[in-house]
Amino acid sequence: MKDYLVKSVVKDGMFRAYAVRTTNLVAEAQKRHDSWSASTAALGRSLTATLLLSSSVLKGEEKLTVKINGGGPTGTIVVDGNANGTVKGYLQNPHVSLPLNGNHHIDVGGAVGHEGVMAVTKDMGMGDPFTGQVGLVSGEIGDDFTYYLAQSEQIPSAVGVSVFVNPDETVGVAGGFLIQVLPDATDDAIDELQARLNALPLVSEMLRDGKTPEQILTEIFSIDDVKFLDKMNVSFKCDCSKERFAKSLATLSKKEIQEMIDQDHGAEAVCHFCGNKYQFSEKDLQEIIDYQK
């Protein structure tokens, strides 16, 4: 089944709701980073939540970067997202596996930690990017994105993200939802939504039962209340290239690049986001020096 995201409005415009299946996307990230269960769940939730956030607040060629550092063993998590349904991300330590938490689920909060911050930098293509920052609530990712939306975007929201990791470290399912409360929402409608969310199974459980993103939203709301507006494919996609790394190398001094030639007889650049490696020969490095003149 393909990964995709759906957008909808609910109850005659009281809520805006999104749901996404990210199983293949998170599986791609797991393979590229060789991540272990707790790291996979943390990164997978962050990729999923960033997709949902990007789809709700960005348009056109705008993009954003989410950085999460809660002081836990995974270290900093970095995810880039855009309005077109692609994300890329990495975390400092992909090899984290912890005992299950009290609910017998992967201890994402323990892996990420909660003594830190989440920062969201938006690049609207109009001058300097803007960064909003909030303290982490739990390190469970969904709660933290919910808090960010309320504090920095002033949008009361609910974010649920979930990743199921198989015993062999592969990804079973992954996905999530984002619900935003709009100005016309009544107190009764909000109370009803909260009750439904409290009784809702994990997103991973619904996906394992074969539910689609559309069915996840109709599980939360009545099927008659959801009006679907859009559907788009989503994927893990990195835009790195040898040319981009060459531009980065060109920012180094001629002396530093010459040392690479003399001592290492070349250089290797590795992309943090996807793990792709790019080789630069002595000739390549000399061309960069010549270009600087």
C-alpha cells in the first residue's frame, strides 16, 4: 500500500483534519540510518508529525526544519519538510533500544528525553527564516507538536503519531493524524472530540488492522461529518547531490582543501539525512580551489 496523506474539514468547518500513512517512508529512513527500535520510533514519529505540520502550515515552495533535543540518548533529531509531501530526517544516535515503557510500548519519551526544546524554523522564501521554540512536554513527539501548535501557531490542535517496529527492527506500520480546532468550533463539539480521542486506539493499531487514512478520520469523527478535500502521496526524499557538497567544500579555505589533497588524496562527503556518500578526487578538489581564485 502506498503512503499518502488526506486533508479534510469536519463538522461544517469546526475542525480541519489530516491523516497520513507513512509506513514505507519510515521504513526507508530506518534502512538508511540502520536505526534500532527506540530510535526508529522517535525518528519515524518526528518524520510523520513534520509531514502533518508542513501540510497544514506551508504552501508553494515554503519549507520548514524541526529540531528536537530532549537530552535523551537519541540526541538531536532533525527533520526537513515541505508542502509537497516529502520529508527527510536524521538523529544523532540511531542505535538506541530501550525496555518497553509501563504501557508495554516503545519508550520514545525515554529515548528522546523531555529536558529540552523543539524548534521549528520556517523558510517562506522572503528573507530571513523565522524560528519558533517551545519546551518539550514529554518527548513522545505527538504531545510536543500539539504544544508547539498551541503556543507558537496559536492553533489548538491534537497530534497523534505512531510507529510499530517489528522484532527484527523493520518497520511494521507508521502514520498519524492532526486535528486543528477552527474558530467556529463549539464547546460541545470540542468536548465530544476529546472524548473520542481519549477512546481512540493507537494509530499503529488501526493501521495494522488495515485502516486507511480516510478511515482513521472517520474513526475519530462520524463518516457523515468528514468532507475530504485533497489526497497526496508522501515519501522520504533527500535533495543532496555532489554539486551541493562541492559548494559546501568551496566555503573552506584553500589551505584546508589543499590539506585534503596532500594528506588524504581526496575527500568523502556523507549526507546526514540519507547516508549517501560522495567521493571527491584530487582533481575534483583542485577544481574547487581553482574556482575560488
